Amino acid sequence: MSKDAAGKRPTIVDVARHAGVSTAAASKVLRNAYGVSPQMKAKVQASMKALGYRPLASARGMRGRTQAVAVVVADLHNEFSSLLVEGIRQEAERQKYRLLVAPAGSGKEAQNRMVEDLIDRGMDGIVLISPLGTDAELETLARSIPLVVLGRHASSSDYDSVAADDFNGANLVVDHLVSLGHRRITYVNHTTEGTNDARLPEEVRVRGYVDAMIRHGLGDAIDIIQSQWSQEGGEQAGTAILSRADRPTAVFAGCDVAAFGVLTTMWNARISVPNELSIVGFDNIFTTSLAPISITTVDQSGLDMGAAAGKLLLERVGGRTEPVNSMVQPTLVARNTTAAPVMAHRKREP
Amino acid sequence: MSKDAAGKRPTIVDVARHAGVSTAAASKVLRNAYGVSPQMKAKVQASMKALGYRPLASARGMRGRTQAVAVVVADLHNEFSSLLVEGIRQEAERQKYRLLVAPAGSGKEAQNRMVEDLIDRGMDGIVLISPLGTDAELETLARSIPLVVLGRHASSSDYDSVAADDFNGANLVVDHLVSLGHRRITYVNHTTEGTNDARLPEEVRVRGYVDAMIRHGLGDAIDIIQSQWSQEGGEQAGTAILSRADRPTAVFAGCDVAAFGVLTTMWNARISVPNELSIVGFDNIFTTSLAPISITTVDQSGLDMGAAAGKLLLERVGGRTEPVNSMVQPTLVARNTTAAPVMAHRKREP
DNA sequence: ATAAGTTCGTAGTACGTTATACACTTCTTA
DNA sequence: TAAGAAGTGTATAACGTACTACGAACTTAT
């Protein structure tokens, strides 16, 4: 009985011995490096198969590539994040790369620790979804590992970015509502205390809303409710609107989940949507398409954004250094929560 | 200028030199092993902090623990999977372990490759969510790495499992419908060709349905539609039901997403839910709670299941070998898609 | 004072892989 | 035909950490 058979995992040394070549040769075959004849390649590959050899990533990571990238995400509950991740995964798979998803939890600290950890684990590159750090921090990070930032409007020379054109997306929404005849359009904003980063999607969207309102001559009608982009945040915003003497005819909730919240409040208050109030979301998550809900929203094609990010990352891993900042155009998906406003109790003119 | 300052990442050798001790001593401090004086410990830790040293997981993984576990999941779109993952993550975090999520994609082959890859990457343990393999394959796998299986009714001596009591869950649904006065209750089954595994949740649920029907003396009314647990599958099942001359008064869709499909079909066909048809889901995913939808369903508390799985895995990593197979009890969440049947067009008795 | 522990610290090697440097053939080309 | 060039394989030094053995210093028991 040979000593290989002793239940241990086969190493590249075992493969080389089995094939009767040097370990260096076996290694070359493994990473199909230059300088190996077809015969030798066949022989070594046969031995690998015979022994059931698989390279050990930990050992591999000490010298060269890991063939793995990671995406850091705060939270997997967000359906849109899942879409982005799936997009990255598909692209990674196409290029024989592994994608690992790293749920960091909320908070900048947790996120930073996770990123460090991934570097320590020898990831070849990292995608960050809507990261919290400052530009300077991202720059520094990008100098230690190939980096792509997803869902944040960046223009760095050290990393790539992919983002939806949130400004234009917000424009589409306002245009749609105005074309239906709305004038009093309320926007639900997402505010995080402390962070005040003009590059975050929420900041860009609110600017898009303001800009579009002004463009339509509705500067006086600008109305922004500070809340959170969550079910609860949407419900609170809805409640705030209901308590007004003079209600808007349409609400742009900023994101789909918040739109759910607004919708819930209206449902409970027996306010008819879209007759008494039009509601628009953002993201086009699956649930918005369900027949009983059918929310008008903005589609960002998360799958494409993810795939684009994956592609850029792997290019960067492959050696590209010129930065690419790409922006994908969102589209409006008109459904059943928007309609022309009913001009019932019109505000008296002075 | 010292040669440490040359932009390179500090290693344990740098730390040792900085502290004026041997690398072995530094290593001991790092893993707080036996045989290190308080002074030395303080000195080395100071050097680590000063140099910003972080151990390299890849190198570490070649010898001992990685302090990381992974969860393999086919698909992150499934909202319930996200809940499970979050549960595991929280438990892992509590115990200072890293959780990485590995989206395998669909198919048994892809899943197996992913698992091998994770082993190669030196994961300390693995959680599998509703794995596709046979019992024998899982046993084999469990012998090479600590393993916990989630969402599959197993009883192995080599790995742990956590599953909801799907049999009882199905019973709760039928009991609820029968107590409302329903007798003709249709079940939407999830069928995967090839796999016929009695331990899968779908198989257990259908047995629970059949058993409960018989227990209520409704054996003759048993009606199972073979479909898929997806939006489309639910829609198809709904269409099939609509085409019947003699329709059931209630549909148990097997899972929430399928219930959405049934609901969509009924909505489009202007069938009033729950008046003309009651619908029940399973999983209690967030969307079911939305006011305009409000589906009656069964809650499995995914967060708890995930946390339980995480706990078991880390125990196993820590050395436990006796298997634990735990089952969590689901609860019925009655909402607005179930009501007493309207006895309008009653089938004539012979 | 000496033997027998303890406690603290170090040398050195193993882990599995990559990759550089080099030697030996065989093919081109002037 | 000599001199390079291209092709093919090997020896071996890293990579950063863990850990076994072992020695030195310091206590304690006799």
C-alpha cells in the first residue's frame, strides 16, 4: 500500500510524483503557464483526475491569485441588493471566478472590518455596494486592492464605479406625474444623520426631484418630507401627509419599500390610490409588479448593473488601471398607482 | 528610513522585530497560547498596533482555523433565504466568527463545486440551505468538514440539521381552512424532476396536507396540482383551477411566492379573494404582510432557524460530534385571504 | 546545595503553492 | 555551421503563520 493512500488530501507533490514529473511542472499545468508540452499536460491532468486533486486556495493565496472576488453588502434583505449580487455572480462565473457575498451588517465600522477581513483572506478584488466611507477612504482602500463601487456616484482615478443615473431617474418620475396633471408632488427623502455625502443615490435623487420641479415651474410646490427609506419610514411619511390640511396629489417615495409604506398608510386610511393620491417608487423590485400592488416605479436593471460591476472588477484584477465610471440609464415603469389627479377640493385662489 | 516602511504589508516577522522578540513569541501572543508573560504580551500587542498588523488569513489557513464559516445558498432572491442567512450571521458575529455567503446558482453540480471550493478555501464549517444531494453524499461531505443542514428533514449521525416542522405547518393550514368551513381544498405541489427525496420540505408538506385531509374525513377531496413553487408556477396552478367546472373553495399554495401567483391569476380573472376563493401561503415572507396583499400564511421564524443553525455549526467546529436534529414549530398567521366559503353554486347531490 | 519542577522564550521546520532562475534540447537563420 | 531563439522541464527559494522541541532562567522541595 502506497503512502499516498493514507486518507490524506492529495497535494501537488502527490500529483507530480504520480505523473513522474517535477512539482514545478505540475504547477505549470495547473495554472496553464508557458512552457509545457501537450503530452506532459495530458499526463499531469490525468494524474490530477486520478487522485482527485484540487488546489488548496489557502496555500495558493500566499503567492498569487485566489480566483475569488467578494461583494460587500450591508444587508441582504434589500431585494435590489440581491439583484446586483446575482448580476456580479453571473459575470464572475462566466470568467471562472468565484463570488463570495460578505454581509457586513450596518455601520461604517462593521463594513470596514469586513473589507479588511476580505483582504486578509486574499480576495483578488472587491465590489462595494453603496459604501458609507468618505471618498478619501475609498481611494486609500483602492490602492491596496482592485475595487469597484456600485450604487454611488463616484469619479475616482483609483477605482471604478457603476451607478444608475438617479438624477435622471427622479426627472422621469416628476415628468411622468406632471404630464398626468400633477402639480403638488411630495418627495420622501432618506436622511442619515452624520453622513451628508453628495455622491449617495439618495442625495442625487432629491436633487433630481428639485431640479425637475423647478424646470416645470413648480419651484413653489417643492415639498420634501425627511424620513427613512423603509416600510416604517414610508408609513410615517404617509401619516404626515394625511395630517395635512392641504394634501399633495402625488407622492414620490424615493424607493419601492418606502412606497409600500405610503401605500399601506393610505390603504388603512381608505384613501383611494391612485384616484386620491398617486404614488411612485424607485428600484422596480419584484413585489411592485404584483397585481394587487402594481406600483409605478423606476427600473434600474440591477442585473445589468451587477454584471457591469463584475466585468469592471475582473478587468481591474487583470491589470487595467485607467478608471471607468459608468452610469446606466433607468426607465420609468408606469403601473396602476399613478393617474391624473382628481380636482375635487381645489385650493381657493386668493 | 527603516526597510519596514517600504509600503509592504507588515507580517508577524515585522511585529517580532519591532518588539524585539522571536516570531514564535509573537505568534503565541496572537493566538493567546500558553507560555507568554504579561510584559511580553503587552509589548507585542503594542507593536502590532503600532505597525497596524493584521494576520493574513490565507497563510493562517494553511495550519489551523480560519475563523470563518460559509453558508451555501442556491439563490438569494428568495426572501426567506435572506432571513436564514441573517440569522446565521448574527450568531456567527456573536462568536467572533466570519460568515461568508456562497451563492451556488441552481443545479446540484454547481452546488457541489461550490462546496468543494469552500473547503479548499479553508472554511471551518458549512451550512447548507435545502441541499439537493442524497443523504449518502451529505454523509460523505460531513466527514470532511463540520456541516449543518438547514431546511431539510435529516437525521444523520455525522451532521446537524435544523428544519421547520413542515408536516405540522401543513396541518395548521388545513385545520384553519376546515374550521372556516372549507372542504374542497386544493394543494399546489412543488415537483422537481429526478429528485424524489422524502426529506425535502415540499415532500413533508404534501404529506402533512394529505394526512390532515384524511384526519378531517376529507380523503375524497384531496386534490394536488403538480407545479412549481414560483410566481409562474402559482399562476399556472391558478389557471388550472379556473378552468375547472367544479372549483375548490380554498387553495393551499405550499409557499408564499406560489400564493402570489395564484393571487395574481385570481385578481386578473376578477375572482374575489377570499370570498370566492381562499388562499394560503407558507413562509411568511415580508411581502405577505403588505396591506393590499395580506396573505394568510405560516411563519417559520427564519431568523431563529438561522441562528440555531449557526450555533450548532460553531459547536461542531468546536468539537462536538454527537448529532443534533432540531425542529422548530411554525405558527399560522391568519390574514385576509382566508374566510368562510360562500356556498353559492353548490354541487348538486345525486 | 542540589534535584525537580515551572515558566518563559527561541530555533527551526512544516504547510501547499507559485514563480524565478537555469539547464538542456531542438529548431531557425545568417 | 555557428549562433541565437524557442521550447521544455527541473531545482529551489520564497510566501506568512503555527507549532513541536528544546534550552535557559527561575522556583520550590528536599
